[in-house]
Amino acid sequence: MGSEPPPDLIRSVSRAFRIVEAVGDTPKGLTPKQIARRCELNLATVYHLVRTLSYEGYLHRRDNGTFVAGLNFSDRYREMSAAFSAPVNVADGLRRAAGRTGHSHFLGRFINGRVAITGVAEGARSPHLEDLIVGFDDGAHATALGKALLGTLSAPARSRYLRESGMRKYTAKTITEHDRLEYELTLHGQRGLFVEVGQYRPNVACAATMVSYGPDPDQIVVLACTLPMEEFVTTAATVNQRIRAAAQGLANALTQSNESGTG
């Protein structure tokens, strides 16, 4: 999972990324002194790095002296989305599933050892979840998509992942105890359908199932859908059937893409 720094770590690059992350987590912006405190860096070093990052377009200095994320992030996001995006026929299948059911559908896989969303098709009947976009890699313990991917890891690898990521409490129903999560993953893994109800967002349910599986984590793809909790409670069996059928269709599309060399 990359918990140990490489022996040839370039400290200035590492510090620059720490600054970018700190500023990105604070929409109102941070002054150099605030950055220095949050990142535990020397103020002179911070001034040097923020000037460089501003010049490169990754930070923007406001008139009040605070720094916010720069415009270059939008370009990097588009590039990331293109790199992670599913093949055209798979993306089309995702949109069709969302159109047929009215529920938002998501593809997920491991990216650099992290559980990440790699495809999104929003449905009109699902609550809009602004966080769940391509590249989102948090909350694996609280989302059905994340649980499905975590369930493919060995117990030691899963424990290591959760230690490094933490188990943030998103709602009153979020599972934050490792043993309880292990029990849930075992139970859902036996059914082949991972579900969470109100664990990531209040009054929202999510179901997920496997699209493809292989010995290499890069071969593992998961499909998830979200819907209002009240609707899920009354239509759980239908949701189960629909998401399994959609996953099978996406698996076929993914196989075709791989065979044609476009995956």
C-alpha cells in the first residue's frame, strides 16, 4: 500500500504535495503561516514552495494573501478521468443501466492500491452525491462499492488498508469497528452482493456486486448503484436482480473490449 517512503524520496516534492493537499482541504484558503503550521514546515520553505506552485498554476494567491487551489487542477482532473475511464462500450452500458432504473451507477477498482471510483452514470431517481465522482478514493468501509473491493483483499492486506485509511464515521450508522466490518464483509461476500444502508449518507442506500475478478487487483471491477433508502427497503430483491444483470452485461462488454485491445 506504499506505507513506507522510498529510499530515494525527494523531500521537496513530498513537501509540495503536502501543501497542495492542505490547501485543497480548505476552500477558504490558507496563509503561508497557516500552511507552515498545518504541514509542520519551516515558514521560509513554505514561501519558496508556494511561489513555485503558484507559478506552475497549482496554487492561486488571493488578494487577501491566502492561497487556494489553482486552475491547473481542472486540467489534471480531466486527464485523470480520461486515464481511469472505462472503454466506450462499458461506459455506454453504465449509462443504459442508469437510464433503465433511474438509479445512479458507479464502477470501481483499485488504483495504486486505493479503492477508487472510475466511472459514474447518474440516475434521475437517486440522490445526488457530490463526492462520488471519478477519482473518489475515500470511505471504502462505508460504501457498498468500497466494501466489495475490500472483500477481495486478504485479511492482513485489508487490515493494513483500513489502518492507513482510517474508518471515519460518516453517519450514525457507519461501521467503525474492524471486527464488525469483517463480519459484514464475510456475510455479504457469501451472497455476492454488498449492501450499505445509511452508512455513507443518511437516507441513502447502496448495493454493489462484482463485474470481473482476477488474481491481479487491476483486474477486479465492481459495479454499484445508489437509491433512496425508503425505495431500497421495499425493492431490495428487484435491485439485486437488476444490478446482477447489469454487472453481467458490463462483464461481457469488458471482455469484448479486452479482446479487441481497446480496454
